[in-house]
Amino acid sequence: MTLSVRQGRPARRPEVWLRQAGDENAVYTPSSGEVFLMNETALAIWHLCDGATSPKEMVEAVCEVSNMHPDIVEEDVARILSDFDRAGLIEWKE
Amino acid sequence: MPEVRRLTLDSRCSAPGRGIVAIGDAGVRILLADEQSLFREAVKVVLGNEDDLEVVAEARDGVQAVSEAERVRPDVALIDAGLPNCDGVSATALIRERVPECRILVLAGEEDHRTLIDALEAGASGYLTKECPLGELIEAARAVHRGEILIPPRMLGPLLRGLISRRRDQDEALRKMSRLTRREREVLALLAEGADNDGIAQTLVISPQTARTHIQNVLGKLGVHSRLEAAAFVRQNDILEDLVGSAT
């Protein structure tokens, strides 16, 4: 299994904060002043960005829950991690 | 005004209609299992109003749910987690074993992570709380019939974290197990099955003293302090099969 995301373990940037109100999950980055809204599945991956969990572990867990093909899950997880990365929400730990 | 963007993991993971299974003219045949007759009646009426859904059997406890499932072989079973006389999770496991084509949606009184994991491990396709709107229950019945897996969104994060944690524990357990010799694995498997020194010695045709030495080595390599702890180590990490397989 190869992920098309960076090697390492993603970690939420400490300055980024999350606010949950009802069904809305908003992540705010003070440095850029941007707000990102996440759905619950994206939020589940966001919570796994703890600097200790690898993308491979995320994919395996989602596969176990969903019974979906690993290639599909891998692509989706890679995409959301790339989105987090581009948005400056996470950093990567070795 | 800050810029707002949406980040979603929904392109395919949560897209509706995945793995669609053709629904015949007769619609989705449903078994409804709940101790409360008023709840069963209400849900039956609501589902009966849908053209493609039909309640074909009811059960008030777990044993009856299993026997009704075997009798009518429904497409979908809505099973209350707290059924008396064989709880909903146990009933789920039995139905999946005896009527494998039946998809099961477990209904719980409240969000409970242990019940969610147990239900999924027992073979359930979904989990809903009874606080959900009836419309959601209707859609959930259709979704599990299509082959989708339904998990309350708020429970997904903790569920994934729990699975990752459990997998790490199992990897660590397998790593520790790899330090054991073949004979020590045999001893550990017997310990996990409750054998005492004499039993281990007799089974492996070795002296009780040799059995004791092996046990001490096993405890040391696993980093546990008693044979009870060693047995718990095997049980908690669900590695008895690996143990038996690698010892033979």
C-alpha cells in the first residue's frame, strides 16, 4: 500500500482551533484568518492527526469499519490529508 | 470577514448508493426485534407506509429474533441492542451465522462506543440510536440493504481511534510473541486455555520442572507477572489462534 501523501505522521498545528456547534465543525487558522468547515468524516480524520498515527493506520481503520476497498479509502484519506496540508492545518512528524 | 472553505471526506467514502444491491419487486423484507410492543407497532406502521419496505416478522427477545430470522430469512433485521433473553449483539452474531444474507441494523437507547464496536464485530451493518428521527431509520434500513455501513458520524472518530489503538496493542503482542520459542508458544497456548503445570507437562510430555521453567521464560518474555496475566494477555489481544497456528 502506498500513499500519495508525504511520509510521516500528520499532526494538527497547535495554533489552529476547532469549534463545534450543532452539526457544524469549523476550524480556524489565526495566521491566515481562514475558516474551514469539515463534515463528520473529515473531522474524524482530523482528530486522528495527533502526530502519532500514520496515514496507513488511518486507512486500515477506515477499511475495517467500512469494508471498502483499501485503494478507494487510501485515495480519499490521502486527498483529505493533502487538503489539510495545503490549508496549513497540519504539520508532519517523523 | 474570514474566508470559509469546506473540507470533506465524502467523495466516495460516504457517497450514498455505494454497492447497490438490486431490490426485487417485493421490496425489503424486515424483521423487527424489540421488547416494547408499542415501539414495534409504531415502527411497523411507519415502515408499512413505504412502498419498498415490509415488516415480515417481529420478535420481543433475542431468542425469538434468531428463530424468526431463520424462519423468514429477512433482508434486513432491526435489532434492539438491549433485547432480553439473548441481547441484541449476541442475536446479531447468531443471525449473521445462520442467515448470512440478512443485514442487521442495531438500535440502541443511546450512543455507546462499546456496544457499537461489539455490534460491528458481531457482523452488524449499522448502528442507530432510538433518538434518531423515523425518516432516518427508514433510510438506514434501505442503506444497509444496499450494503452500506452506517455509523453515527459523531461516533466515527472515537471508533477509528479505538480500532487503531487495538491494532497497535495486537502488533505489540505479536512482537512479544515472536520472542517466544515454539515450545514456549505451546506452553502459552495451554496457559491461556487454563492448564496448570501438571496439565502442561502431561500434554507436552515433559517433566513438571521443565514446564515450570518454560512458564517462567514465557512470563519474562511477555513482561507479565503471573500465569493469569499471561492468559489475559492472550485473550485481550485475541492471539490464541496465531499462537496455536505458529506452535504447530
